[in-house]
Amino acid sequence: MKLLLAEDEVNMSEALVDILTYHKYIVDAVYDGEEALAYAQNEKYDGIILDIMMPKKSGLEVLCALRKGGYKTPILLLTAKSEVEDKIEGLDMGADDYLSKPFDMGELLARIRAMLRRKEDYTPSILECGNVILNMDSYELCCNSRSLLLPKIEYQLMELFMLNKGIYLSSETILEKIWGYDTDSDIGVVWVYISYLRKKLSSLGSNVELQAKRNIGYRLEVVS
């Protein structure tokens, strides 16, 4: 995986590069917003880490320029704790996540892993399985001319199953992919949210089910 790191504090940048390289990432480091924009537009990256406060162009300016140009690569913002409005603006402009300074390196790695779960390859905004449609833009689950707006976790869970139709996913895998590698949530939370989705699929009259297999996991299947 190749990352672009835009951080103007040289010592911080070097420390991050060392850690990311140790964890098998390939990293290009730049130190101002103009460089960040140029590298992003001329190289291919799996993810970008942008400090908001940078010379020449801010991280938000870089983010805005990239998203306006149709750039789909996931972007993580690094912000100071006091920059609440910048965080909100960044997310509204298309950032995938943010992390406040100072941060724990373990949390940074976990957020990068979560960010990179977004596929760089094209993924359609509509997923279908049986008579069920999941709109990835609106978070709506549709079936038989009816629709439900899914809360974030339920949407992420349904998306995961629809992208892995017919494949058993263990509870541990689901917990890591949805709640994150370093989550404190108990494995039982997976069953709780699967139960929520089962009820919604049933209420829509869908012909798909979330099936369970003991000691194996769960999968989404079309039933007759």
C-alpha cells in the first residue's frame, strides 16, 4: 500500500514515515500543501494523510481541490484539538476521517487500516442481492418499492455482507472491519447488529437472509 503524507513538521513527518514504513507501507512525504496537491495529482496512492495547517496551501484547500477534481482516494486529516470547525468542514468536503493531535500511533495505524478498506477500484453506488438494493450514497435499504434509512453501523454491516455475498464472515472479522482493529467492543455486539438487520430485511419482505453457521460465521444468501 502506498501513502502520501503531507505534514510540515519535519520531526513529526520523519517519525510517521519510520513507523509507517515499519508496518510495510510505502510513503511519500511532502511538507506543504502545494507539494501535496502536485504529488496527489501526478502519482497513484492508496491513501493520503493531510495535516490541516500547512504552508502554501492548507490541508482543507488541498482536499477541496482534489474532491472537486473527482479524486476518490481516501483521505485522513490531521488536526489540532481546537480545530472543531475545520474537522466538520473537512468531513463535509469529503475527508474520510480525522485524527486530533497529539495522537497515539496505534490509533493512527488503526484509522489508516480502516480508511484503506475503501477500495480504490470502482465500486457501484448501488449494490443488489436478490430483491434487495443498497444505495451507497443515501444509506437506504430498498425492497418491494419500500425503503429504510440505515444507521451508520447497520449500513456498514449490510455493505460488508453485500460485497461478500455467499461468503461466510467470522464474528471476529466483522468486528475488526466494522468497529476497528483496536475496538473495545465485545464480540456480542456483532450478533446484536445482525439481529437488527434481520428484522429490517424481514420487515421489507426481502428474499435474502443473514444466515449463521456455528463456529464459522455469517453470510448473506438469497432464499427461495
